[in-house]
Amino acid sequence: MTRLAFPMALLLLVAGCVATAPGLMEPPAGRGMRPEYQTRLYETADEGRVLLACATLLQTMGFQVDEAASALGVLSASKTRDANRLTPGEQTAVNVVSLGLLLGGYTAPLALFLMPAATPQPRNIAVGITTRKVGQGGSRVSVGVVFKENSAEIADPAIYREFFEQLSKALFLEVHDS
């Protein structure tokens, strides 16, 4: 992991110059605190290591780091995905079922020729992460994360739980690799 430290630090510095989605780090209006599922505490005093693990995890998830300020404990990243991206087999299955339902189930094989392909609709997904030292003498690091899709906050606790599970594994493996 030490071989990756310098390139990641350089990447975080360069990525800090890119603009990000406005309001990504701010809680929604009318709410002063994050829900519990968007925050996790880690038993380490090394806030920089936690933020680096967050950046690495996001990159493996296909995100591009847009901004990073390790001194402030702030990181933002984004990615654009095609919401209608299906494999050819999945597209064929959707077409067959759709036409079969429309025409009473008798001419489903014609769906391959009659149904137009779905028009791609991009999904802009952004994530904002904040870290801060907490506890006596800053012995732990609190990580807060917010995922947004097309500027609307994603409130599915399962997404956050999966992110924090992956982050916990990354931090655990990093400690044991050193």
C-alpha cells in the first residue's frame, strides 16, 4: 500500500482543482443532521489514511474524484451512467416480453423487429464524504457520506451499509498489509 500512497496523494491534490456538484456537502433543507446510516466511526486516529481509503474505494466503484482536501477532511466524486444500459440478451428479453404483453402474448417473437431500442438516459451520481477526528484526543475518525443521483439525495440505507462494509474491509486489509 505504501507504493500507492504517493500517487494517490498526488491524485488527490490534482483532483482538488475540479468543480463539483453544488450543495453536495450540505444536508438537505429542513434537516440539521445526517441519518445514522450515513455516518460511521472508525477506531483509528489517522484521518488521512481513512480519507485515502475512501478515495481508493470510490475509484474502484467507478467514480472519478472531483475534489479532495485532506486537511479539511473533504472528498467529492462523481460518475455518469447510462440508466438503460442492458446487455443485448437483456434488451431482447425486454423487447419480447413488452411486445408479448401489448399484443396479447401471441406475437412475442416479432418484438425483435418491431420494438425500438431504448433511448439512453444518463444518471449523474455524486458522492460527498467528510471525515473528522472525534473522541478523547482524536482517537477515532468519523466518516459521513452522502450519495446523490441527479442532485436528489439517495436515502436507501442498503447503499450506505454496502459502502461502509467495503470501506471497513479496505481499512482492515490496509492495516494488515503494512
